[in-house]
Amino acid sequence: MGTIIEISIFMLVIASVAFAPLGYFIYNYTKKDGEPFGDFEHPEVHSHSVIDELAEKAKEKLH
């Protein structure tokens, strides 16, 4: 019976270490209002590409 308790504690420690990065990511995500890595997309320097134009045309045709 003692080995089952020891294995359970060992598995709990391993699971805690394995899921620590996920908890850290969730913590940062909720702390910065949904931006875990900050605001890295700047629309003023975003150049339009052919794919952007095709997507806009497709969106206009659907409406």
C-alpha cells in the first residue's frame, strides 16, 4: 500500500512539472488582457499583399 502512495505522489510531481508551462502561459494571457506576448502586430506598417486583396474581394462578394 505504501508503494501506491509513493507512486501517486511521484506522478503528481511529474504532472505539476509537465503542466507548469501551460499554467504560466494562462497566467500571462489573463494578465495582459488576452495578449500573452504583447502587441506585436502594427497595422500602420502592415503592407497589403495580393492575398489580402483577394480575401477582401471574397469577403465583399459574400455580403
